[in-house]
Amino acid sequence: MTGTPETVTVNGRDYAWPERPVVVVCIDGSEPDYIERAVADGVMPFLSEALKTGSDLRADCVIPSFTNPNNISIVTGVPPSVHGIGANFFFDRDSGEDVMTNTPKFLWVDTLFKAFFDAGAKIAVVTAKDKLTSMLGHGLDFSSGRAVGFSSEKSDQTTVAKNGIERADQYVGLPVPEVYSADLSEFIFAAGVKLIEEGRADLMYLSTTDFIQHKHAPGTPTANAFYAMMDGYFQKLDALGAVLVLTADHGMNAKHTAEGDPDVIYLQDVLDNWRDEGTLEETAKGTARVVLTITDPYVVHHGALGSFCTIYLSDGADADGIADRIRSLDGILTVYGNAEGCKEFELPPERMGDLIVISEKHKVLGSSAEHHDLSGLDVPLRSHGGVTEQRVPLILNRPTPDLDPTRRLRNFDAFDLGLNYAR
């Protein structure tokens, strides 16, 4: 495009203008072992060959290893302490209400998409679940003809004015998928290929759902079939000349007992019992409130059970004493105070509780047992949220010869590598 800048600066980082389409794929819940096993089992032939000349890297995701903070980090290029989205869900002390972080009002900065759009680029953002759509598309003028943004979940409801495309389901040529299905993810790849074929994106972001990863371990037939499906679309995007960057918002681990039951610490019940016994270190009657920041509109496959939570304490509570007691519980990996935890994980302190609790690899944290509907868990629980799900893939179909091999890579470096380092 004539008159475009050589670089675009977004949130303190400089990005080169794309010479060819750059497609970043966030494979929700993709523990590195999923791709490694699928390649080893011969079901990802394209990626297996591409890795011989491309870049097979690893990165750390944002903690908590949940969907919203990581997707927003990827598309802003900065951690939650800068963009403001520290979880899927938080307790607003000012309003006294639980809040879902799924609207642009919670964003503190702009995305790469807005910055590049404002500079004249064509942008396409396609997600599986609708909860991310408004934040990812914030600041884009969809009526301009240079921006497309929608979810496969609501692809039959799109309009040119709101999404840059009329009836995306008809455009893609696929029916609207079930929310809890692999088809929800396949739809975004079919859309991405068609949009690139028609020259409608300089930058593209495709974000899947982790429905498969919550139910199927790496190397299992269903998991391999899912990755084989993606491999076919990766090949098509590569053939269209795209720079392809694959990463994930978080990993995934088994979180169940040998009998197949969720291995849960119901932390609200524990705290309430301590209070009732008179042994909870609080000077004020009332509250130690557990907030499960994995909570979002799609909890069927994990029952709102993850390996990270925050606790909001009443005024005068002995935070250090309570933290020490929680640390003594079997299955607790670590407990941080607000300031310490937010510094460690680059989180916004005002959107975290007084304590940050992280469980061990195969444990999850709940609130009260009676408040969790686990009827949708038709297979042993797999989930995420803690530091044991932090390592994720960072793969390019192009070499990155100028990349410092000692650099700590983050999943939110995806656009940096795709625009600045891919050759």
C-alpha cells in the first residue's frame, strides 16, 4: 500500500510493516506436547516439514494461564500490568460486584490491530468464542472495508457495519458450529484461508477454543485428529504466502485423582470452616472471599476449576497469617500477597485480591463445593491456570536468524517475531 510507514509503534514496541500477510494463531490450551506428539505420530506432515526451515521455539504465557489475559497480551504485545486484563473474572471492590473482563472498557491500551489499522493496514480477527470479539476488535472501523472481526460462535449474526462482513457463516460456507465442539475452531481456519485468498488481511489473528484439550490428552486419537485438521489449514495459509506464527494462551494438565474425580481444594469451604472454628485470623467478622478468575461464560468443560485464584480479605485481616495457613494445605504450590504476586506475574494490583493462590500441577482450586456444577465433566478433568501450564509453543513457518537465542520469549512476542524477525 502506497504511503504506509516502515514501522508502527504500539505500546512502546516498534513493529515493521508487513511485506506479506502475517497470521498469528492462538491455539487455545495447546500444551507443547500436543504438537510434539502429533508431529511424532505423523499426523502433521506440513508442520513437520516446515519446522526444518522454520523456527521451533518455546515461550512463557502470562500467569494466570487463562484465556483473556493471554489473548489480550498477544494482541497488545504487553503484559496485564500494562493492558489491564489480569483474569477472565474479578471482584470489583468499588461496586461490590463480580465482573467479567470481556468488554473494551477494561482495556488500558490499544491493540496492534487498531494501530496498524489507523496506519492503513487491513485487519482480520476471527475467534471461536464470542467473549473476546469486542476487545480484539476495539477501535476498528468495520464499515471501512479494511477490517473484519467476528466469532464462529455467532457467525450467522454478523453485519458489515459491526463485523465488516455480512453473514459470515454464508461467506465461509459452513454451518454455525456448536459451542462445545472442535468445529468451532475449524470454522475460524476456513474463514482465515478465505480472507487471505481474497487479500483482505495484512495482519490476521485466529484464536481457537480449548474444548478438545480439556477433554483429550496429547497423542490421543481425538487430539491428533484435531491437530491434523489444523495442519491442513496451516499448509493452505503457507501456500498463500503468509508468515505463520503459532502459539498458545496456556497449556493444559490432568487435574484428577486416580479414580477420575476432580482433585479439588474447595478453598472457600476451608476458609469458612476456619472462621467458624474461630481460628481464621480476622479482626473483622465476615469475609475471606475466594474469586475464581478462570470463570467465564463457558465453564461446562472445566466446571470453573483452575489452578489460580485470588482471595479478598475483610479489613483488618491478618493476610500473612492466612497465607501461611493456606500454604500448609496439601496441593498448594504457593501463596503471594497482592504486591508480591502482581510484581512477580506483571498483573494489575487493583484487579487482584489480597492474596494470590496457585495450586500444584495436578490440583485445582474451587470456591464452595455446592457452587460448582460438575455435571458437564463427562471425562476426567483437565484444566489450567497455574505456573505448570505456563510453557507454550512459539512456532514460525519462517526462520528467525537474527533472534537472540538467550532472549526469554513470551507468547505476546508473537507479532514481534512475525513482523520483525521472520525471514
